[in-house]
Amino acid sequence: MSSGDTIYALSSGAGRAALSVVRLSGALSGRVLAGLADGPALIPRRLTVKNLRVPDTGEVLDRAAVVWLPGPGSYTGEDCAELHVHASDAVLAGLFAVLRGWPGVRLAVAGEFTRRAVANGKMDLVEAEGLCDLLAARTGVQRRQALGQMLGGASSEFDSWRERLLLIRADIEAIVDFADEDGVAEVAGPRIDREIADLVKVMEAALCLAQTASAIRSGVKVVLAGLPNTGKSSLLNAIARRDVALVSAIPGTTRDVIEVGLDIGGVPVLLTDTAGLRDGASDEIEIAGIAKTRREVSASDLNIWVAALDVAGSDVVAPQVRPDIVVLNKSDLKNENLRLFRNDLGRGDVVEVSAKSGAGLDELLAKLSERVKERFLDMEGAVVVTARQREIVEQSIRLLNESLRHDSQALELKAEDVRRAAETIGRLTGRTEVEEWLGAIFSRFCIGK
């Protein structure tokens, strides 16, 4: 694979549609477009309707809207072209056959258009990650968080950290130049340390939001936990409005974790059904399921404890569960023969629900939406979002903390730690050498991006 090749790809979605968009990028884009489109030369950046012909035979492939985008004013910074053709398998097959046979032109690999944009300074790595998240966004909150990264908000913050470190390093080196003068290091050293410590606090605050913010990308994990037969699976099915989980009166039916994706107030939520918690289980598979439930509870973002009016002891919340909401399920069974539960079931809100009739479901979803928004809605503006970003910021903090452990007489060592921290922060946006990250980032893109 050569970065000097002209590349092409289908950039619109596959499947039945009115139009498909085929993109080209590279030095031969203009020549290819001129060879395909008949008539007078194209005006840059003006969408024009043209017949597309097979160069060798003159056969018309399609009547399409085409645009010529000379570099560097294009998405990739290279000469580019777009062909808006009819979304027919036959049209695309014929067009791709022509492009495939053109010397110096090849099909793009995943993310190659955006990788070229980064290489040519049209965007940085954080913006590219934001674009990747935007393409995968399913909810409004995911869209807004991804746009914050793609439009450069996070990059500006990271650049400001790096600039502060460069200034701190310059101060340290200036002190070194005058170190032979009495009192210079003793006076300036504490000020330098305060500046480093202040920046560490800023970076640590950003890091504190990172784990919560990452839930917006992958989905907020909400776990349904409770004793067997309290109706967790029925509740999952009722909320999902489809039969996702197997429902049975036999205790221990649920053996594995079942997840359903929801949009709660614009926030992606993974609602998770788990095996019922109980002591004394003898079935090996059920025991494994209970162990998995405990792991899911500990790894969850929010927990819902499900009790039931006809299951004795289910009003006692298991000690490992800290419920955000307590559901009293099977409220349709309430009568004189069934004892009523206390109203102090847990530390979370208590909602009476009937998964069978649907009573109380709207109130439950409203409570869940409140908890999700309280915990996650302010995370859209988080600057540290991806695992790559977290790793780099953590490494920079370690280097800066190491610099603070050097006394005022070890200025060269302090300067070296600050230099390495600045270089590490530069890897976030690609201001320094980042080849080791490129493949991992751009492999997540589709072919035409």
C-alpha cells in the first residue's frame, strides 16, 4: 500500500437508496474524473451533472452529479473528486471496474481518507477520534460529545496543557542559566513547582470525568438485580417492548447476562438482566450465573433492585447491591393475602410496577431518566474520552509528579520530566510522532472515510 496512490471508495451507506457517493483522493483524481465525465472541463467546487462513460468504449455508465475538489482545499488536503451516482449495484459494479483498472488507482483501506487528512494537517488525532465516534453515534448525547471532540474543543484544551508545559520548561532552563547566582533556584523553584502542581490538578480533574464520559460512548450500564422469580426478565421484556429474555416460573431460569440497548433522554443505556441472587444454589450453571451477576453489579453504572410481592425476602436488598432505584414488581398481585412491603427498601427511589400489565413502567423510566441525566448528562463536554487519551494523560501526570519529587537543585532532571510530559501530551493530538497509534485509530473507520 502506497500513500502516493490515488484511492477510491464508496462513502455512502450500502443498501437500497436513491444515490451513492464515490470519493477519490490523490494526484490522479482530476485525470480520472476528466476521463469519466464527458463534456467541457469541470469548474472546481461546483456540482455538475455529467454522463459518466467507460473511457475505452464510450459506453454510458450513468448520469451523475460530480464535483472536482483540488487540494489543498479538500477533506484530505489532496486533489479529490466525488461522484454522486444512482445507487444501483450494476452502476457501482461498472464504475468500480473502471476505477480498479486505472493504473495508479486502488481501493482505499479502512480510514485511509481521514488518515490522509491527519497527515496533511486538515485535522488532528483527537478530531479524527471524534469523527469516528460521530459516525457511530446512536443518541443525541453521543452526537454532541463526538462533535465536541471533532470540532476541536478537546484539542484546544490539550494544546493549552502542552503550551503551559513548554513555558514551564523554558522557565526551568532560564533558572539553570542563572543557577550560579545566589538564591535564584531557591526563589524560583517553589513557583515552578506550584505551576506544575496546578496543571496536575487540572489534568486529574479531567481524568476524573473520563471514566464516566466513556459510558456515553459505549452505553450506560444499568443492571437489574434481585432474587430469583422477582420478574427481572419480564421487566426487561416490558421495557424493551419485545421478548428478549426467557421467562419461566422455575427459579434460576436466567443463567447468563442479557442486554438491551435503549435511548434514555438521549443517553445510550444498556439495560442488563442477570441471574437471580440466592444462597444455597446447587446447580453448577446457576452458581456460575450468580457469580456473573455479582461481577455485573460491581461493574455497573446504575443498579435497579427488583423485588416482588410474592417472593419472600426479596424486600431485603443484597449487601453487594447499592440500588439507585428499587422496583416493587408484580403490583397487580397486591391483595389482602399478600403482605405489603416496607417503604424503606433501599437508598434509591421506590417504584411499584407490574411488568405484566405495564402499570408503573412510565414512572420507572422517568426515574431512570432522572438518575441517568444526573450522573451523565454533564459529561458531554469531557475532554478525555477514549482509552488512548486516558492512557496518555495518566502517563503525563506520572511524569509531572515525578518532576515534583526533584528538589530545587536537580533542575536538569525536573526539566527532563517536564519535557517528556509535554511530548507525551503532544501525542494526544499528533503534535509529536504517533505512528504507533495510527493503525489502531483508523482501523475503526469505514472504507470510504
